[in-house]
Amino acid sequence: MSIYFGPAGNSVSFAAQGYKKNTQIPEYLEQFGLNAFEYQCGRGVKISDASAAEFGAAAAAKNIQISLHAPYFISLSSLEEEKRTASINYILQSARAVKAMGGTRIVVHSGSCSKISRQEALHLASDTMRKALVALDEAGFDDVRVCPETMGKVNQLGTLEEVIELCTIDERMIPCIDFGHLNARTFGGLKTFADFEHIFNTIENRLGNSRLKEFHSHFSKIEYTQNGGEKCHLTFDDTVFGPNFEPVAELIYQKNCEPTIICESSGTQAEDAAKMKAIYLAAGV
């Protein structure tokens, strides 16, 4: 099986150990036994094609799988057509960068539904996503996998069902299941094994076994409020908010999945990604 564990961006320890350059990230990850990295473009795609290719070559030399988080400004459900068009351009920029890095997956936020109904927001997001896929095809990026992410705040578009609905648009799309976000937006709703099993079963029933098998994931413990959902990301030292990774590890084995698991802990992404890998390996014993 090919399962991938890695961080979203660099832990505090990256700089603390004296590392400075992107091309040193694969060497840094190797010490943790990690084989994935999600490049962060939340504030815009600012890396050049040449730098992206150089980073990608260094990652390939260490067998590190690369994905990319697209800009946070993306709002597929915006009421303003100009913003929806801009979102398509951000997706194109993200696709260009991840391709230069040798990766194929970009993680995308769907947008807000604070000013309109969830149904209206999903309709707009679906229309924008279809146009984005056409733009990707025309640009020669038809092999890029777009991964809509489940979101942590209740006024954001991005429940499990909404993300899966977006993924029904095209088989190249893969859900990015952020378990911390789902736990936060349901105010601690991921407690029992059955809670996690429901997520896996829903993906399989709606999108099929092949996309369940290769799903993309973010995982971290997240503090939440009892009205808005997500407040801030924590580390694995948290014992209050959760969720726990053990049920996910067991279900990966049970369902014979080969996902990419990206850790978004606050400052300890690589360290906590290594802990998840250890939990996964122990689950298979």
C-alpha cells in the first residue's frame, strides 16, 4: 500500500534546526520518516516556475509527494461574478505551480454561505467549479486533481455532504476531508468509531471505492466555539478538543485506503504527522 503522511508547511523546528531553503524541506522531512508535503499558497501563488521545479526535483529525489493549498481568497460561491472569475484564475495559478513541482493535487476552499442559503451557495460553487475545470482543460492541466476541503466554521460552505456534492461534478475531483474541521463545525461531533465510519461510508457510497481509496485529508486538533465552530488549530498535546486519529487509522486499514494525510497542527506539523504515521503502523499490527 502507498499511504502518504506529511505536514502543511514547515514546523517551527525547520528553522530551529538551521534550515532555510525550500529545497531543504525533503531532507528535513526524511528525519521524521515522512513522504508528503503540502506547499502553502494561502496568501497567493508567489513561487516562480523555476523555483517550483527546483523544489519538485529535491522532493522527487527523496520520494516526497507534493500537494498544494490554493489561495484562501478563492470563493467559488461569491455573489460577485468578478470574485468567482478571480477564483478560477487562482485555481489555474495553483495548478501551474503544483505541476511545476511534480504534484497533481490542489486543495481548494469553496467559499461562504453567510449571505445566502446553503443551497444557493452550493449552486454557485458548482457552476464556478465546472468553469474552473474547463479552464484547467484548456490550459493543459486536465490531470490536476482538485480537492474541495471540508471547512470548520458553520457559515462556510464545506460540510461533508457539500464537498461530496462538488466532487460529483467530475471524477478527477477528490474530497479533502479535514477531520478537525468536521469536528469543529459539529461542536465535537467526532467521538465514536461510528462517527468516523460514517464519513468513510458516505464517501464510498456517493463517490465510489476508487475515490475513497485515494482521498486527501487534513488532520489536526482544533479549538472551537459553541456557535461559530473553528477557532484555532492546536497540537497533538491537546486533550480537550480533539479529534483523535486512532479511528481514522483503523478505518484506513479496514477500507484498504491509500490516502494522503496532511497534518495542520500549530507549529508541530511534521512532528504530529510522524505521530499519525506511528498510530497508523500500530493499527496494522
